[in-house]
Amino acid sequence: MTLNKALAKVLVEINDTANKFDSSIVIRTDNKNIDAKSMLCLTYAVLDSQTFKIEVHGPDEDQAKIAMSRVFWKNNLPVTVI
């Protein structure tokens, strides 16, 4: 699968949102754990996955969980926050 403009925008939005927070944000996909703040890892995760779970730990985790789930749902990516 190639990275089209629409998908690239989604990846940038996920990455930008994650980088606004001090908390650790991990996206668990079908078979990978991905640092949401790493664009390269994020690209492979979204291209190859059908399910997403977000795990957040840190001082601003409540706000990060809300922001990250909004980005995923806005872009029609089913997500569970754990």
C-alpha cells in the first residue's frame, strides 16, 4: 500500500497531537506497540493495521487520552483507549 496524501495528513495529525503531551503514548495495533510520537513507526502501524488501542501514562494522560481518541475517531480509525 502506498502512502497517499489523505493518509499522510492523518499520520501528521496523530503525531502532532501526541507530541503536545508530556505523557508516553503507545498505540497497540494488531501485533505491534508503536510510539505515537515517532512518525516512522506510526506510518508502518497505520498502513498495516485494522485495530488500534491507545495506552497513555504520564502527568497529562487524561487530556492526552481525550485528544488522541478524538483524532482517531475524526479520521474513521476505530480505537479503544486503555
